[in-house]
Amino acid sequence: MTISLEQVHPLIGNKFQLETSNGIIHLELVEAEERPRRGLPEIFRTPLLLIFAGSSSQPLAQDNYFVEHPALGRHIWTVAPTLADHSKGQYQRPHEDGGTCVYYQVIFN
């Protein structure tokens, strides 16, 4: 299944379940956007960037994880930590558990 912006954009604010070696954790999808093609031939998809927020009490290393959401099913995605985007106020966002939000990215090329 190819993931598209049209599929994930309505899911912003939803929780996604990740299987980790320490058990199940949930990340919230906070952003979804297509990235510039920059001369990429038309036979390739437009790059898609997903940004997730999670709790600093359960940090994740960059790795491949099973990611599940009822609308998308279960997939293996490469999830990587990323910095908060100060221009979007992400550094000020508290996590629902009272801690700090940490951010992760998934890129589809």
C-alpha cells in the first residue's frame, strides 16, 4: 500500500501504535506534507513527510517499527528522531503525560 497525503492528512491529531522492544507506545501525528520534488522524475512519487509527537519518557531510537492505525493498517516504517520546529511552536508543546514532547519523522520517497 502506498501512503498518500490524501490518506494521512485527515489523521492529523490521531494516535498511531508502534511496536517497540519495550512494548507498545503511541505517537500522535502532528504534521503531514508533501516535500519539493526537486527534479525528481515523474515515475517517482512526490516525497511525503510525516511528523509525530511522543513522550520524552519513552524516547525511540531511529529504527524500523511496526506502525498501526485503523485507517491505514499495519506497516513497517523507518522512524527517526527529529528536532522540534521552532517556527511552528513545537518546542513549547507539552505532552499529555506532563512531560516534554519529542518529535519523530517518517519520510516516503
